[in-house]
Amino acid sequence: MAGKSGRSINNVPESPIKRMIFSWEGVLVILFILINVFCAFYSEFYNLKNLLRQMPVYLAEVFLMLPMAYILVLGEIDISVGSIVCLSATMSCIVCNTGAPFIVVVLTALLVGTACGAVNGFILTRFQELPPMIVTLATQIIFRGIAEIVLGSGGSISASNTDGFRAIGGKIGSVPYILFLVLILGVIAAVILGKSTFGRRVYAIGTNRTTAYYSGIHVQKIRMIIYTVMGTFAGLCALFLVSSSYGANTTTGNGFEMDAIAMAVFGGISSTGGKGNLAGGIISAFIIVCLRVGLGQKNVHAQVILLILGLLLICAVALPNIIGSIKKAAAKK
């Protein structure tokens, strides 16, 4: 096609491979490889066998990242999930110590988590003028307060019958069950968010809630579902957390909400809503897990690891803006 200047303008489509490599998910895959190479050189104990042995401790938090991504796509936030994990773990240990069948223990953790998530969803959908951060901050205090009252002065509880917890913490060969479950649920959550009608409605709400409402989307119903599922996944997280520690205390789940948000945002989920996908969140979750295992093997202080993760998160948030500025400057030239 010839323009007014007489020059020919060719419409050459961008290569799918190039587009994939330079996407945020492609950058994360490269970073995942580099992190593993770094950890292998940094720690002589870092190998696949040790990684699979130690990662279940950290993988439980990935359960929280999956529904947290939905909440962030809505343009909202839930900072009560760590407290829900604490309360669910506490109640599951109490029921376990009564001698109840393990299926009852599992249902207890899931139902307690679901009930807490439903409380968040009910308040936020019933009183729509209330900001999610303030509501979930309040319920964060309430849920952990209930756990502390239940635990009493000792502040901790141990599961007397660990057979069931030991079973769900088992392995197929050297691969832990939790890794299979994380991957399966991750794929399901990613497909629902990225390919289903429900997922498109979540994006629509996050982009413009008013427009979504007048387009016939049941905004409050979808919000209620997502916050309730968030609670269910917190109960699931609690089960696998107890399977590795065989107990709970008043600090169980501390900071888990920040870890889940960090995984999602580092994976490219926009905290302002309407953008991102779960593929990046899942990759970023494994980057963080591998980094924690590798640094932990060399006894790097937990606060130093948090500092590194914080810097990575800042880079993840700032990088798109930097790239956008470079592109604008290049376009002007």
C-alpha cells in the first residue's frame, strides 16, 4: 500500500513467537529459569529432589493467590485471608482432637473458611459503599481474634491424630500431592478467568462496574461468589499448612495475604482491576517458591528474603511504566 509520500507501507504481522517472548509471561519464564540457575550456583543443596521436598511448606500460599487474582481483577482486595487460614487451621485441629473422622476435619476447615469468605462477601455486597480494604481489615482482626480466644492462653494447639494430615501431605514418588493439586486448580482457575463467560464478566466489572451493571451483569452476585471461594481456598490452604506443622497457633497465616497479593501482582495482575491473567500469577508463584527454598537453604534471614521479594514486586509494578515511557520516547523520535 502506497502512502501520500509515495513510499510503500507493508502491514507485517508480529511473529507469535516474538510476541510470546516479549510478553510479561515470557519475561517471567526467563526469570524463572534465571532464578533456578542462581539458586543452583548459590546453594550446593539446591536440586530437584530437595526442591520437591521443601516446596510444600510454601506451596500452600499459592492456593490463596488463585482467588486473590480474581479479587484484584475486580479492582478490589482481601487482606483477611491470613486470619481465615489461622481460624480454619485452629478449628480443624480442635475437631481432629475429638477423634472425628478425617473427612469431618477436612469439611470443618473448608466450611469455616467458606463461612468467613461469605461474611466478607455479604458485608461488601450488602453495604456497597464500604471499601473492601477497610471491611477485610476489620474481619482480619475479628477472625484472628476468634482464633486467639479459642486457643486460649497457650496460643497454640497440636493435632493429636496426624494420620490424615500425613496422608494429604504425602507424595507420589518424590512429587508431593500438593504440587499436583496446585497445578490442577491453577489450570482450572486460569481457564475460567481467561476463557469463560464468568471470567469475561469479572474483567468487565473490574474495568467499569457501573457499565457492567447496566449491561446486565449481576455484579454483586459475582462479588459474593468470589469472596466466598476465597474463603474456601483459605480453608484448603489451612489443611495443607497443618499437614506440614501438625498444629496451629496465633501467628499461623501471618502475612499470607501480602504474599498472595505479591504473587498475583508480580504475575501481571493489575491492582486497579480489569487487567492481567492467571498464567503469569502461577509462574510468579513458582519463582517466589524457588527463591525462598534456594535462599532458605543458605539460612538467609527471612526478613532479607522479604526485602528481595519486595524489590521484585516494585520492579514488576514499575517496569510496564518504564517500558511505556521508552516506547513513547522512541515514537516521538
